[in-house]
Amino acid sequence: MSGYDFKVFKGSASGEIVESTTHRPELTGHQVYLELTHSGVCGTDVHFKQADMGLGHEGVGVVRAIGPEVTTLKMQVPFPISPRLTTPTNNITEATEQVGDGCKKAAAPANGSFASGSVQDERFLFKIPDSLPSEAAAPLMCAGITVFAPLTQYGVKSTDVVGVVGIGGLGHLAIQFANKMGCEVVALSGTESKKEEAFKLGAHHFIATKDAKELSVPRKINHLLVTTSFMPDLDQYSSILAPMAQVFPLMVTSFDAKLEVPFMKFLLRGWRFVGCTGAPKIVYQQMLQFAGLHGVRPVIERFPMSKVGVEESMQKLAEGKMRYRGVLFAEEA
């Protein structure tokens, strides 16, 4: 039987990781076959452990075969000397009815990046610049774009002050991107345990917020990126937010969660809350180029691309112990 067989790690109703083999027929149209070498492990994957679907949406691979209508790859590089590509991040949202709400209905159950291979449409893939290692590119396809999009799509200027709440999987990338864009960066965390690390990542100022009665900064924050799993008390933050400040809640939570704001401060100071969960394809490519040029790198922990590796990485992530992005490595990668 012709086609492609590859290993896939899926969720299940019990939450157990299931290893299976998927067969895909010969490529058609704009399809390409990727041999996956790396995959980031994201909090969204933990939400979908109980779905009967291939997990993972931060994949990097090498093109091994192309369909009859593929054109861009032929122009980029002589086949079969194939480029490294990242897989699209929209497979999670397209494959489910609701994101982040424990949804169990999957429309594309065997095409995640926790796998040895994947069949994808070339038009939704992204070429990795030579200056960016594959293990660094993988987490950028979700965590990276989540913070890069608000920093580039909503009027942030190099003369602005950017605040980053939380120094974790998203926050440690937001600090780096904002710094390399020329912004003054304020890192905010509950305690001072990550203070020195925040400065090494590129923060110019650090604020420990737990039990602080009043917050202060040299210049008030124009754009606040919230990368924690919950919204901070904006009453506490009101003294450091500039008039017309933009607040970006970047966490994924349940659909019945409510956003609470100090209404009169919000009204009189002209604050804006911006929902931002993705970006056009061109912005993904710009992010990869920017990260490669300016040395933006996720801090990663390595795990094997195996059932044990998937289980260990997801358990560590669920326990909040990951520093800061888990990456699955194929054995030959």
C-alpha cells in the first residue's frame, strides 16, 4: 500500500497518552510530507489530553516529499534538498468546537506535531531562517506568536514602555521581543525569585507584586502583556498604567470566565483591552526572521519524542515546573 506511515501520540478519554500509527495516502494538490524533528509542548496540549486526536501544534520538520501542485518549495530550494519548515498552529482551533474548554471533539485526529511525521498544506507552512535552530523555532509557533503579535500589530513603538506580567513560557519570550524592539521593559512577577533572570532576558525594571501596597515605575506602562494564567488586580496596577494604555490578556481560560475591571478608572483613563490570539501568516514569518536576526531564544527543556517523553513533559508543564518551554526531540534530530 503506497503512501506514508508515521507514529502519532494522541490523547484519550482517560487522559492517557496513546501511541498509534497513522497511514496517509499519496500526496495530492499542495500537500507535503514532513519528517518531524522537534515539537514544542504547550499548555493548550494539556487541555486536549482527553481528546481522541493527535496532540501538538508547535512542530518543526524537514520536507521529504511534495504533492503535484506544490510550487513555493520548488522555487525555494531544489528538491529533494528540502528546507526545514514549521507546521501551522491553527490545527488546534480548526479541529475543535471550543479551545481551552476541555473540548473532546476532534476533526483532524492524527495530524498533531507529537509525531514522527505529518502531512500538511504547503501554503500554511513557514520556512525557518538558517539563523534559527529548529529547537528554538518550535515554541515560537505558539508561545512566540502569542506575544509577538500584540507587540507588532497594535501600534507599539520603540519609545513605549511595555509591561510583562509573569515570567514563564510566554513572558520570558515577551521580555526578549520587547527589548529587541527597543522598548523599555518592565517585568512583573509575584515574588523576586525570578528577578535576576528577568534582567538577563532583557527587562530594564522589575516589580514584585505580591503584597505590594503601591507599585511604581520610572515611566508609566503603555502596553501591558498579561502572560499569567489569571488576570491581575488592575486596581493594584492602576498607578503604573499610562492614560490610553493597552492591556493584552494572553492567557487561555474557560469560556465562562469573566473579565473584571475597575470601571471608572477604565473609563476616565481611556484604557483599552485587546483580544489577540493569533496573526496573519506574514507575521509568523516576520517573527521567525526577527528571532533569528536578534537572537530571541526560548529557554527550553529537552524530552524525547516518545510516549514517555510526552507524558513527562506534559506532567511537568501541568505542575507548573517547566522552565520555560518543553521541546520534544526526535531520536535522530
